[in-house]
Amino acid sequence: MGTLSDTASMVGSFLGDPTFWLLLFGAVLLAGPLGMVPGVGTLTIVAIALPFVISELDPAMGVMFIAGILSLNNTMDAIPAILIGYPTPATQVTFLEGHQLALKGQGAYTLGAVYAVSAIGGIVSAIFLALILPIIRPFIVNFSYAEIAMMALFGIGMVSALSKGAVLKGLVAAVFGLLVTTIGITAFSTVPRFTFGQLYLTDGLPLIPVLLGVFALPEVVDLTMTRKPVAETGDVSTAEVMRGVKYGLRHWGVAVRQGLIGVTLGIIPGVGSGVIDWMAYALGISMTKDKSQFGNGSLDGVLFAESAQNAQNAGQAVPTLAFGIPGSVSWALVLTGMLSFGLAPGIGMLTVNLNITIGIVLAIAIGNLLVSVLAVGLTGAIARLTLIPYPFIGGLLLPLMFLSAFQTSYSMLDVVVTLVFGAFGLAMKWWGWPRPPFIL
């Protein structure tokens, strides 16, 4: 990546440029608060802003700004998952373990710990990105369908770790989940399977409506029926958030390890945030001696997933910058921005356009630290949501949930899928069937 003196000079030019800091703070303020609003994503914001970015900014600052927004939204998205039980594909484990902690009055404490490990995971991933780009090419070229299939089988093999006390039920749920994924047109023969003549099902069942139905809707229904707050007691002060931050910092070693897992999985094109969430969680459990704590509200389980989630973006940057293969939908927008500026991915990003790559690395590293600081400042007030009677929260969440499902393909059938799988998820919850293996 150029000589050390060249690299240091470029880092210094960014850090000494007021425009860099202005745009970085702008990215933090956009990605942070938007990350905690259910149903609102940074993808939409960047898609709207992209034409203005291309016309008003130079390539280095423009690409840095886009990458910054899209790389910093994995910190505050933990807030709705933990406090009000509203998961996204990237916060399924956070919801599974963290929402149970919020029900016990530990929402603010849990979020403080999340912010600490998220910052560590983001910084570790940025350093990893800077070190790995020059040497990663042979590995990505040789990682193909067989290797991805092995990862998928490994993930299924981890079902036992996610089904404590109900391994057989977990395996049955996982098999049913596999059957559900066969709906749609096959990739090799274009033969429709289980579509029943419905055009809507040709691409299979959409993940977000299924996820909302299996995880979010049952929690909203259950908690609304209690007519109680999410947590009737509990400290929601900023001091409690800071106590959680200290817990997360004490577990810096776990955050580094899980961050490396997240960034490594993120390098593989096509491995989404939902898969990384569960894989990092399962691997974390496998490395823990006392496995009895997981599934019942484990703070360590939350940290396993959140450290990896914040690190995955740096991994997804690798195939995007090195080969022009977007590591995710988010990085497809970064690639669009690069091409619009006339920047070609490849060796040029390590030579003539090295300054752009350095700008992305700095945005991920410094931005993750800044967004964590912003989250700590806001959470003491936001955590008071857990003290509001849940029928009020549920009354706001239900229409928002259905709107989020509808936005998947702008079809009312998305809402129907959410309702059907909501009933399915509620039945699984009431009868003691583990839901994570089905989604995995």
C-alpha cells in the first residue's frame, strides 16, 4: 500500500483537513440516529444523497462519505432490538439475548457494553482492512461455491449451540427453514418450486417479512397482552450506560476476537449480515466454557454478535475495492459511487488512488469511535422507553412493522407473509420451539 512515508502523509492530510472532519461528523449524525429508527435504513438515504455527493464532492471525500454512512449504522441499530424488541437481519442475536436483559431492567447497561465492543470491533476491522488489502487477492479468487457450501453446512451444524435443551426441536426447525428456502425458481433449471402459480413467490419468501413475523411480531403481541412496561424496574441513567461501557472495555479481548471473525466472514462476497450474526454468536458460544447462560438473556452472547457486526463492513470493503465485487448491498452503493467518479476497483486502489482507500479506513476507524460516543450520550434518555407501558409502544410498532414489511417489494403480500409467520413464530414461542435455527 505504498511506502510508509506516503501513507503517513496521506493520513496526515486527511486528519488535517476540516472538510474530512465535517463530512465524517455528517456521516456519524446520519448513520447513528437512523440506525435506531425501525424500518428506516441508511441505504435509502445514501441512494437519495448519491447524486449530490457525486456532483459536489471530490472523489476521495465523496467515496469516504458514502462508505462512512454505510459502515457506521451497525451500532445504534441495537437500540430498537434490545429496548423494544424490534430486530433486523443484523440484530437477531442482539434481540434474542439483549431484549431479555431489557425485560429484567438491564437495557441501559446492556447497550453501554454494546457500544464499547462495537467501537473496538470497528477499529480492529479498520486496521485489519489496511493490512489485508495488499495480500488478499489469491484467497478471494479461490473462495468459491464449494467453500461457501462448507460454511453453510458448518452453520447448520451449530444448531445444537442455538437450541439448548431442545436440540431435536432445533434440528426440526432448521430442516423446516431449509425447506422454506426451496420456494421459488431454481437457479439451474428455472423450474418453479412451491410457488402455486404466484408470481410473488418466484424469488422465494422475502427475508425481512419472515424475520419480522418469526421474531418481532410474537414479542409485540406477548408484551402488549401483559399491559406492562418492557421493564417495570431498572436503572436507565447515563451512569448505568457507562457501567455497561466499562464491562465491554474489560472484555476487549473478546471484542477483538469476534471483530476478527466478523471482518473475515465479511470478506466473503454474498455472506449477509444475518449469517455473520449467527455464525459469530455460535463460534463465540463454542469457545465459552459455561454454555448454560446462553438463550436466557446473556450479555456475553450480545457482545459476540455486536463485535462481529460492527467489523463486517471493513471485510465487505475488501472484495469491493480489490475486485469490484460488492461485499454486500451497502458496498454495491459504494462501488456505484466509485464508478461514477471514474474510479476503477483493483490495484489502483492501492497505488494511484491509495488516498481514497486510506480515507475509507479512517472513516471506519474514527467513525465507529464517534458514533459510540454519540450513542452513550443519547441512550440514557432513550432507555426510558422501557418504562412506558408496552401497549403504547406496541401501538406504534405494529404499523411501523407492517410498513417495513411492505417496503420490501411494495406488495401487500409482504404484510400477509409477516402475519402468517407471526402466527408461526408465536406458536413456536408458546410451545418451546427454538426460533433461531429456523432463521439460520
